[in-house]
Amino acid sequence: MRAGGPAVSLMPEMLADVAELGGEVDALPRHNPMATFTTRGCVRQDERLWQQVLSDTRNRLGQIATRLAQYEELQPYAVRVREIVEEMRQPIAVPA
């Protein structure tokens, strides 16, 4: 078996005993079209769950911004995190 990609390159020791690492693999013909993509999200998620994930993420980022703002040298990062939270409030297309 072969394994590769960004995650494997970060922690190759996790698969070193069970797979040949790196090299070329023609994976597209074997790809599952119902699989989860980080760019698309899970095809089985419903709207309510998706909105809850967004809400939880906004809340957590707000907490992070508050902590960053406590340190003068990190305040520019706090401002940017708050801007991201506001951008996340814009309507988005939920994956089908």
C-alpha cells in the first residue's frame, strides 16, 4: 500500500510501518464521489448542523480575539480575527 500527501508528510511515522510513503499514485479512478472534501464539506450534513458549526466557529474566534486584544503587541491580530468573524456573518452557499 502507498500513502502520501500533506498530512502524511507532516507525520510520516504514523504510516511508515504499514505503507510505502511518497511516490505517484493514480488515485482519481478510485475516488469516492460521496467522500468529504475540506473544500466542500460533508455531503451528508444538513443545513442546521452547518449553521451550528459556523456559529460555534464564530464564537470561538471571538473568544480568541478577546484574548489577543489583552496584549498590546497582538492587537493587530485581534482586529483581523474580528474582521474574519464579521466576514463569516455574510450569507454563504451551504453545500448540497
